[in-house]
Amino acid sequence: MTVQTCLRAAVGTSQADDGTQAGRAAATAAVEGLHGERPALVIVYASVCYELSTVLGAVRDVAGEVPTVGETTCGQMVDGSFVPPGRGVAVLATTAGPYRFGTAAVSTIGADLDAAGVELAQAAQRSLDGPHLPHAAILLLTATFGCDHQEMVRGLHRVTGACVPIVGGAAGDDLRFREVSVFHGDEVISNGAVAVWIEGERPFRVVTRHGWRPTGRPLIVTGSQGARITEIGGRPAMAVYLEQLGADVERLESEPFFTVSMSRPFGLLQPDGSTVIRVIGELDGDSLVTTGPVPEGSAVQVMGGSADDLLAVVPDLARAALEGIESAGALLVFSCGVRQTNFGPQVASEARLVQDAAGDVVTFGCYTYGEFARTRGVLGFHTASVTALAL
Amino acid sequence: MTPEERIAQLERERDEAIRSSQEALRASTRLSRLLTVLQEPVHVEVLLDRVMATLSELFLADVAVFLLSTARHGLEAKVLIGLPGAATYSPTDVAGSLAGETLERGTPIVVREADRDPRCGRAIRELGVEHLAWLPVHGEETALGVIALGRCDSAPFKASELDILVTMCRWIGAALERRQHSLALERLAGAGHEVAAQLDHASLLAEAVRLAATLLDADSAAVVTVDGDGMAAVEAYDSLVPGPAPAGAWPAGILGEVLGTPGLRAHVLGGIPWQHLGGGGGSGTTLVMPLSQGGETVGALCAARTSTLLPFTSETMRIGALFAAQMAVSLSNADLYGRLRAEADQLRFLSRIAEQVGESVVVTDPQGMVTFVNPAHARLHGYDADDLLGSSLSIFHTEEQWHGELTPFREAMLRTGTSTGEIGHMRRDGSVFQAEMTGTVLTDETETPIGHVYSLHDVTERNQLAAQLAHQAFHDPLTGLVNRALLSQRLEHALDSIGRTGLRVAVLFLDLDRFKTVNDSLGHGAGDDLLREVAGRLRQVVRPGDTVARLGGDEFVVLLEDMDSTDDAQRAAQRIAAVLRSPFQAAGSEVFATASIGVAMGDRGSEADELLSRADAALYAAKRGGRNRIEVFDDSLEPCRRSDIALEVDLRHAIARQQLRVHYQPIVEIRDGRLRGFEALIRWQHPAHGLLMPAQFLPLAEETGLMLSIGDWILTEACRVAARWQRDLVVDASCFVSVNLSVKQLHRAGFVDTVRTALTQAPLRPDQLMLEITEDAILESREATLRVLGELRRLGVRIAIDDFGAGYSNLTYLTSFPIDVMKIDKAFVDLLERSDGHAVVAALVTLGHTLQVEVVAEGIERPEQLELLRQLGCDFGQGFLLGRGVSEDAVTPLLAAVALAGGVR
């Protein structure tokens, strides 16, 4: 087996109205960009506006029987360009380079996401034949609503152990919040997950950033079940949150709650002083329902940030991801749909900033409903953040 | 300090204050997070997983491991966060030597460059863990396990972190111990149920020791008993480590002392008490829990730990004591159940007997409420057995029966313990029946009455049969009229009564003038119809108190009491004659049958026989006078009676003049129609009157004493002829000849010798001769008859009871007399096709077979009768249908043919 020292990747996009056309055009551009080299992995991002199986079929027609994964998104970023939500297909075709890719999927996930994570990780690892390379990472794409994604990360982590980082994103649907899907081979899977087990000779580095700043004082969550916060500091969670909004409370008079809460997420304080962001998705009585679990006893702070604050972390993210990797072929980026919403007029900036920082490296990203970035410990699910892995 | 410098200083101080407050917040957050997790009501395994995941998160640990201390397996890896799941690591691969060391020291051990430290396990080294902290987790009395947190980066565990971790480990230990305690209690409850479910003593002990070993984290468990001599023995044993079960007994020693300590619930012994049986020395510790039943220590449940030095904690002792107490209760239950089951088996056995016997059985409580009925009882009364439970016994009786005959019955039962009697019962539909019932007071082992048992059977049929037989004894079965015997009684009674009333008695003797013609032309059925019709008309024409009797054939007698004069009697006779003049319907034909009537008047002092004889003479005179006449006896008729004297003279010469004949009527096996023997029947070939039938001369022979010589002659002749058949025709040896005996014959001295001589002279085997006696013969001299029959039986001759059912039909003599064969009277066979007659014959056949007596039906004349008899299982039959009585000459070719065809079998 000849192991290439450099991975060659190419991307293509299309915003054609027809799924087949869009899929074919994006795939053709990506595959042709390899200049005749056979792709070892194809990643497909698509808007939910298409008949997804048509899109996937067209991509497969062009790329052939290549390990293919992907998901629905809330917009894409490809080679410095922003493909806004609503219409668009983006395809990455990549050679193996120094890596090996194994893919697997789980469908019909029940309540036990932990077990589904174990099954997915084991299946993905098993799909790689032959001797294993010393280092590994998992690319995880999920299509589940209202589930504790952290539980799935926990399941994956049981299999991978401490030394295999996890990167990826939860599928979006152009902020419609109706149905999301992931792709595996020819299959379009809703309520499932797909993973790529990636092995290589060097350690993999998953980088995550968010750019949010604390705007209030630290608070102790005194009542929560999973992603539902009932009490903060012994008081009803909603009341405390509204107090912490300060002047933004007035926005609630003219704007929907989610529009306001998306710009004022919770920061979950971590032992090392960092924060993991949890967006408040909805109100339920006096409780706050967040986009990820907030354990009881945790310390949280209400955060805030301008578009500039959020975009400021992007160059650093890209650089940190690429740091120390010679001849990187591609930079995979997963940014939150919440961030995109907060970018306002600068909505296209993130794609450009990523590409600017990546230089010649092919950049390929999408906007998601949650980002996977596990590097330390068990925690690996983030929201309103951006995460990246360079190959 | 410039204002700028001052501002910068203040900012630094502010930042430091913020940093410090954040640090403090993080520390407190760590504790609150852990406390929250520890309070979650989840299973131990889930709890440990969440605790370690939280620690991993709170302390930025790439590896978070929990190794649990177990009594039997040492350290067991329960949580391995951060270790690749696909890798297979033993607890040692994870623990290395540091886990044990941490437990021994009881304080944290921190390792730098863990990936290069040989004290660390292979799993830790391979993962590239840089900093590793091992922390012991203690319960109140023992170490519960050990925690390891590892970091793959260069950040060491700070002293402040370790301080927090030590605190956390204390909390974790307490929570784990609580959870293990809850789990132990849950397991205890489950084990209690499982033990309680065992209702067999041995199974319970086996299950208990199996559960005890698991429950108490022991390597083995046993139930040990100590006998009065201080010897201990293992009654049940289970071990989680391989090895033979202890057997035999040993001096109980310290174990005996422990068990003798009052109030002791659990005690830890150094050593294993039963191990020195195998010479093993018994290293380890044993938890001894006395087993008490009824306040007495009956043994001990013992749990032994041999593979670990982990001591039995006070909590384990408490659990063990609770389990032993539960077990003792279950043991008592099992023993009780065993006794009850034995009793129940016995009860079931008795109940099955009660259910399957034909006898009806009902059991009540002392208040008379039904607690048990067998199906026979329910059936007998028309109920379902289940409906009767809890009912009062009174539902089986009418109010009259309940307050009448049952009251003395029950009083007698309560007084003497048992009572027997014939009691009226009532069915569900209100119909009543008689039952022979025995009531017994049911008592428990202390003789305390606990209820009453009644067994009964329906005697309605038996009573009916008895009544029918009694009726039969005094009535003519064909017509239902009074027979000769009852007529004689009534006549005597009537004559006796004359003295009191002064009125006279009239006897009207009548016979039908054309009866023989009807019989011959229309058949016996028509004859019977005619006789029944005549009987009916006679009944209609007489007063209620008068007696109408049939003496046999077409002879009827009407007894009229309270007659003023002969004229009264004559008028009555005329009424009779008139009523008989109307045509009869017989077998579908119109028949005219006039009657001749003889009338005799009886006065005070008249003899009944004489009066009948006179009426008979008057009848004879009427017939001679041209039939359909009425003749009143007067002295002029006396000469008629004298003709009998002439006949007597002729009879005396009949033997010598060889005028007597023996005819032989075949006796056939009904089942297959085979010829089995013959009945010898006497005939008199009278030179003037032609062939006379027995009825025409035997009464005279009896009366004049000629019967003895005639009887002897028949006996000798029949034996001779039968012997000739045996000799000449080679018939089957079982072929027999049956000879009728008169009462006088039977009671004559030397009769048995006469029989013996006849047999010898013939010569005939005794079993080939059957002697038929009538019921009268038995009744006349019971003792003598019994003696003679006994001698005849010893001789080998078979005895038949003739005309059974025609006389008194006392069932008892069938059992007490040596009878081989019962011959059912023709009168019953005639009634076979009627339901009541059928029932009588069926009962008689069953009775005969019950007494192991062969049954012969006489007078079979129709195929229907034969078929019914076959269905009833009657053994033999004779009658016109099967063969009339024929002469010796006529029998010979018949027998020869049978012999040629394979013999008479």
C-alpha cells in the first residue's frame, strides 16, 4: 500500500433548483478537481429544499462507489464562499492521502443515544480493514431532534477512549426545525447518525472556538434535567435569565424569544476557565430549554457578543487547526446556525475568514444545529460555536 | 505612583480578584456537580459511571477509572472512561501495583510520567497518560474501591485539586455504601421471597445456602446442625469455588458454644468449621447466624470467606441475621407445609375414594352445613356437587322427613356416635325416595366433633323389588289377581269371621268354556289377553271387599263374604256370567268366552280346602251340564269328587304298568344357543284319558303319598337315560339332566342314598345330575333342607332352585343355601316385554350373578323374550321356543346330531 504524504481535496457547489442538476454539478466540480485521482471519501452537504435522494443519487453517479457521507445544513462555506441556507449543494471529494477512512451509520435511534454511539463507533472502526494506523479521529454527523447529543458523544467515547478526538455537526434544515437528515452511501437517514473513522500517522487536532463574552455574573444551576433548566440559584430559571439580559429584555417586546436568546446564550463554565455555549431554544413555563445538557450544580453565565466578536475567533480557529500539519489538504469546518444568525450583514464573512486563514488549503464547511468537538474528557457537544479539523 | 500606574495596579488587583473568585466558583461548582450526581436515585453501576464521567469533566481527566473492591474477586474494573473500548484489559492491566498500594496506604498516590512508570498498568502506559492520581474510596469499615484520574497533557494535579478529590472520595464512599446497602436490602428482600417460595425442606435449604453465598459475598455457605451429643453436620452446602461438599460429622466445639449463646444473631468465627473435615485447616472467616424455630436454635446458617481477607462488616452481619431470620420462618412454613401436604395427600386419597365409590357420601359441619359431597350424592339428589357446598343438609329432605324420621336418626347419631336407618330423601325436583343411611359423628384427633358424615344408597329399587316379589308371592303375575295361596288365607280368614257376623261365605269357582280353543287357534298371547280381560271384568263386577283369584290356567275363584243366602251368591254368579258374555278383544280378534261357575257356600266350621273342593265339584257339574252354567254345590255332587278316587287307584298302578313317561325338555345356553342339558318332565300315558300332564295327577300323587315312589322312579329313569346318552352318543361331559324333587322326597330319610344309588346304577357322574327344589321345600323345614342339600352338594350333585320368584322369594336363602342354579319362573318371563317385568328379571339375573349362581329362564316362548334375556346376560333358557319336552326316543337323534357336529358344549 502506498501512503501518500498529502491529501488532495477538491470541492464543488451548485445552487441549481433541481436536485439532480445541483448534485451532479457540485460532484462533477469536486471530482474533476482531483484531476483524475480517485476520491477516497466524498462529503455532501445539501439544503433540505431538495429531494435528497435525488441529490445523493446524482453525486453517486458522478463520484462512483466511493465512501460517501453528508448531511442537511443551514448553509455552507466552500472555498471561501458562503452558500446561504435555502438552496445549495456542496460536495467535497478527497483522496486518502496519508489517511484511511471507514464509514458507518446508525438509523432509528431510540432513547439510548449512548448505546447508539457505541454501536456507531464500533461499526465505523470495524469498516476499516487491515492494520490500523496509530492515530484516529471521528467525524460525526447526526440527524436527531430533541435528543441529548452529548450522550451520543459519551457512547463514542466509550469506544474511542481518550486519544481519539471527535469532530462534526448536527444536521440543520435551513432553520426550519422540521426534519434533518444524514447521508451514508446511497441512503438518506433521518433520526440517525453517520460517522467516518479516520486514521493517520499523526495525532489529530480538533479545535473549537465561540467568541462569546460573559455579560453577567456566574450563576449556579440548582435545578435541571438534561437540557431543561428549572432553577438557577434557587429561583425560577426564566426569571433569573431575564434579569441577566439587562437592556435586551426590552427586545422581547418586539422580537420573538428565540431571536433574542440566540444572541444571549449561556456559557457553561469549565474547570479550566473556558466556557461551553448552550443556546436557550425555548421557554417552557418557568424553565429554560437549552440546545444541550446543563448538569445540575454547573456554573453558568449569560453571554453576549457582536458579529465581530464571533467572527474574531475564526482566523485563530483555522490557524490552530492547521498548525503543525504539513501539506494539509483540507480544512473541515462546522459552524453553528446561531452564529450565522448573529453575523447579520457579515453573514458571508466566516467562509472568507476561514479561507483567508487556510490559505491554499481547501476549506469545506457547513452551518449546523450543534457542533461536535471532543478533545478532553467526555464533553464534546457544543452550540453557537465553530469547530474545525484539518486533514 | 502615577495615576496610570495606579489604574493598572487596580486593574491587576481586580483581575486577580476575579480569577480568585472564579477559582472559588469552580471549586464549589465541582462539589455541587458531584453532590448532584451522587444524589441521583440510580443503580450502583450507573452511579459509578456518572460519577466518573463527572470527575473526568470536572478535573479535565482524559482517563477516569473506578475499581471496586469485592470480597470474592478482589478489584473489579467498573468504570474505564478514556480507555479504548475495543482493547481488553484485565483489572491488573489498569491497576498495576498502584491501586493495591493506594488501598493499603489509604491516601492518594500521584504519579508523573505515568506512561513510563512500571507501577502503572499497561492500559495507562499505552494510552500515554502523563499525570495519574490514585485515590482510595472508603466506607465506614472497609475500603470500597479505588479511583484513578489521568491526564494526557502536561497539567499536573494540583494539591488543591487533590484535596477536593479526597473529600469527593469520602462522599463517593458514603454514597456507594448507601447504594450497596440498599442493593443488599433489595437482594435480601428478593432472596427472602425466593426462599419463601420453597415449600420443600431440602429444596429450601439448598436454595438458602445458594442465596446466602451471593448475598453475603461469601465463597461458600452451609446450614449446619448440632445434635444433642455436640456433633455438628452440614445439612446443605453451596460453594462458589470448586471442591467437594463437606460430609460427615465433627465435634461442634466453638460453633456449638456460639449457637448456645442466648440472643446471638450473627457472629464471626475465625476459620471455617467444616474445612477440617477435608484436613484443610479452615483458613478464612465464617459468619455464623443461628436458625431459630419456636424459640429453639435448630442449627446455623454459615457463610465463609476463604479467598479474601475482606472482613464481614457489621452491615453484612446485619443482612445475614435478617436473612437467617427470614429463612427460619420459611423453614417453619416448609415443615408445616410438608405436614399439611401429607395430610392433604391422605385427604385427597380419601376424597378420591369418596368420589369414586357408588355409595353416596355427604359431610357437614356440626351445624349441618355441607362441607363435602361426592359426585354420587349430588347425582342422587339431582344437584351439581359445587352447588351444594355450604348448603344445609335439610335441602335433601322434605319438611316432613326433616322433622319426622330424621330427628330420631340424628339424635341417635349424636348420642351413640353412629346411626343407621331407612330415611326418606328428596331430590332437587321435589321427588322423594328412600335411602338406607348411616350417619357418623366425625371427630378430630382429640375426639372433638368436627362434623357429620352420612353415607347412603337409594333403596327404592330394592324395596320395589321386594314389594314386587311379595306381591308376586300372593298374586298371579299375568292378571294381578290373588293367587291360590292368598285365596286360601283369605278364605280361612273369611270363614273364621263368620262366627262374628253370622253371614255366610260363598266361593265361586269358574273356568272359561272355550279357553283351550282360543289358546290353540290364536296362540298363547291371545289366551293371555283373554285371561287378563276376564280378570278385569271380574274385578269390576264384585264388591270392593270381595276377592278374585286365579288359580292357574283358566280357573278363577271369587270369594264373596257377608252372603245372606245362596241366592245372593247365585245372583253374583249370574252377574259374572253376564259380564263375561260380552265379546273380548284378544290379539286383535273378537273372542266369545263363556264361563262355567260352581258355587259353594261356607258356614261356620267349614274347612277352606273343603269349600274350594266343593266349588270345584260344582264347577265340574256345571261343565258336565253343558257349560256356561252356574251350579251350586249340594250333596248330590259328592260322587263327582269320587272320580278322583278312581284316578288315585289308576295312579298307584301306573308305575308298575309302565304308564309313566319321562319327557326331556332342552336347556340351552342363551349366549350361543348351544344345548347344555335337559329337564326331566313326568307324563302319564293313561289308558282311558290319554297323555296326562303333571298338573292333572301330581297334586293327587302328592295328596296320596304316591309322589315319593313316582319321584324315585323319575330320578332313576332320568339318570339311566342320561348315562346312556353319555355312553352311547358321546355327548359332552358337561351335559346334565335336571330332575324335580318334591318336598316330601327331599325330607324323606335316606333320600341322599337314593340319589347315590341312582347315580351308581346308571352310572352317571354326580355333576351330570341337577336336582330342582322349590322354595316351599326350603321354607318347610329350613334346617333339614339345609342339611340334605349340603350332603347332595358334597356328593357332587348340582342344586337348582325352581320357579324362583313364584313363592316367597326370600333372597337370603340364596346366600345361605348351597344353590348352584336359579330358575326364573315362567310368570316373570311372560312379563319380560313389560318394563316392570323386565326390571324384575334384570334384577334377578343380576342377583344370581352376584351370588355366583347360574340363571335359567323358564317358559321362553317368543324370540323377543330370548333376545331380552340374552341382553340381560341370562345364562340358560328353556321353553317351547327352544324345544318342547320330548320322549327319550325323540331326544336321541337330536343329541346324536349335536354330538356329530362337535359335541354338546
